Amino acid sequence: MAEHHLTTPLSDDDISKLKSGDKVFISGSLLTGRDSAHKELIELVKEGKELPVDIKGQLIYYVGPTPARPGKPIGSAGPTTSYRMDSYAPTLHALGLKGSIGKGERSREVKEALKKHKAVYLASVGGAGALISKSIVKSEVLAYPELGPEAIRRIHVKDFPCIVINDMYGGDLYEDGKAAYRQE
């Protein structure tokens, strides 16, 4: 298992180097959004309209951060459960999204979309939102401010820690872990 330091936006070459189980530290910017924002994006796609944000080469972090304390760019920012975005993710990957960050397992359809569109699913540590927020140096709302914490934001990060769960080759760290446990 390797360690990678990546700067967004990401290319196919960046994604091709990642394997399930690798540690990744991301710098640059991430988009954020949860169920409500994803639903809005997919409605625009269905209507043939332009998205309010450019998702090509980007990663989206499934988070609904708490309000920022005075002098801080963001509040606690731990990952939310990813499967709630599974019905939307394949469409966004087809439009150029290079990956997502959350917690929990993904559906077969999402895993297939990762392979087809050269993308990855990364996990961030659940329950460590206050610690994770220390990697976030700036936050700005880009779309759907009426959704509050579920608005689409651009967050600027420095060495944001993640682990590759599903790579573009079909690797699945959760499945590998279960198999290793069964063999003991």
C-alpha cells in the first residue's frame, strides 16, 4: 500500500496510480455536497441544463459541516454515509467527476462507474470531523445556499487525509478486509 500526495483537479493519470488501501493526502480544492444537492444536480442534467459548478477532474466530499466558529473557515466536517448518493454518482462520474469522499460501502453500480470513467472512492475517518476540519483552510458556498449545511461548497484543503476504498481497477478495500478476516 502506497502513499500519495495529490493536488486537485485530478487527471486520469493521477487516478490510475491509486489502488485500494493506498493512503492519499489531498491539497487544492474539493467540492462538498450531500443528498439534496445531488438531487438538484441530477435534475439539471435531466433537463439538459448546465451545472452550477464544474465537476470535471474534481472530488466531491460528502459532508454537511457544522457552522464555523469565529476565525475558522468551517466547523466540524466529518464524512456522511456515501450510499445515499449512489443513485446520483454514476451520472456525475460520466460527466467527469474523478471521485468522491465519504464513509461506508458503495453499490455495484457505483463501482462499475468508477471503472468505466476512471474514478475512485475515498474514505475519510468517520467520527473525526473536528480533526478533519483542521485540513480545511477556506470554505465558500457555490450553489444552493438555501440547503444550509448541504449546500455545494468549495473547500480549500491542505493534506486532507483519505484512504482509497474503491479504485478504477475494481479493487475494494472493504471486501479485501472481509476476506482477510475470514481466512484467519
